[in-house]
Amino acid sequence: MYDVFANFYDELNIGISYKKRAEYFDALVKKHGSDKVRRKKSLLLDLACGTGGLSEHFCRLGYDVIGVDGSVAMLNAAMEKKHAGGFDIQYLNQDMTELDLFGTIDVAVCASDSLNHLPGFESLQKAVSKVSLFCEPGSLFLFDINTPYKHRTVLGNNTFVYDTKKVYCVWRNDFFEKNCRVFITLDFFEKASDGSYIRYEENFSEFAYEAPVIDKLLENCGFEILGKYGYDSFRECKENEEKIVYAARKRGKERSLL
């Protein structure tokens, strides 16, 4: 999945400032992290890292970064940028539900509503449980997630069109109230050298969950919720929030810095 999408991902997300997003998550670390997490050079997991745009800026901010993604094509793009920019990032090709690291981490970040892309609640449980397994007590888990409100009223049964220099993309949604699922079809039209267009298609689904369901899941996986914010802000969530940012901490007694 996302093998076709990987070819156009950066072009279609050109309006996203990964620098500002990384700085926002870094601010969450400073706000909610323990002295141990804030003082030392933290080991950060960028879960569902895609083509590495966010990983690179975490690296620039001084984190030791591990980027994990299930798409080989996405990671190939990330590796090309890593070598071109000289970034010291370790990339791993792993499914979120089968996360297997060499040791524990200090911070886990999962951005761009990647948790919504997991195929159902059971997969979400597995992924969060795996993150918890590799978090030391006091480690932070920061992520954003689309809400049912966004699925019903924004994505819904709507169509969006993106026209860039590299690709023309038609994004079509089909909404299903059961499991609050949006089935997404992406049609990409890439202009060839002779002026004709080559068409590619990608399909995937996103699932949304009510906030109490996410809250309970985090609790069951050993996390304490420290804050829930409107997208890329520090304000309290509104009633009809499209995306929520969670800041959670692994429960348990931290080991001394000494």
C-alpha cells in the first residue's frame, strides 16, 4: 500500500511545513517531558515516517531519530533524501502493529493521522501496545488523529482535486457510518514527455474513533494522558474538532539520570 502514492506524496504535501510541525512536537516534549527526557539527547521514534520530511527536522532539532514505515516505496524516498542531506537517521521497514526495535525510546511521534490508516480498532490496539512496549516509564507518546466529525462532515462522500506541476490528482471518498470509515480512491495523472497522461490509482481506508475510545485505549496500554489539543496548538479541543493532538506519558517509575 502507498507504493503509487509515494511517488507523488511530497508534491501533494508541499504546503505542509515539516519544520513547523517538528517544532510543535518539540514544544510538546518541552511542555510535558520529564527532566530526563528534556535534558538528554532523546531517542525519538517517528512512526509512519513516510518520506522522512518530519524525521529530518527532528534530526535538525537534536534528536536521535528512528523512522519506521510499512511502505518500501516511502522509505526509498526517505533514504534518497537522507543521503542527499547527510542526515543521521535510521529507517526501518516495519508494520506499526509489528513494531520491533532494538531497545527503548524516549519519545514516540505518529503524525499525519497515520493511526487512522490502520485497518480497524484491533490493529490500532496492537500498534499502541507495541509503542508502549518500547517506551520507558516517563517516555512520551505524541500523535494526531482525525475525529469522527472530520470523517462525517469534511471527508464524507466528497471529492477533492489537486493540480500541481508534477501530477493531477483526484481524491474521491466514500463514507461508511459503520466504524466511521472513509474509503479513499486516489487517481493520479502524470504528464509524460509526449504530452499524454499516465494514470495510476491507489486505494486505502481511514477509520475514526470517539475520544473516549482513544482515552481508554491509552489507559489500557499503560499511558497517562497529559493533554488533548486542537491541531498543532495548545488550546483545548473544541466540540467539532477535525483533528486532535494527544500527549501521553508511559506510566511507571523512571530510572535516575545518574
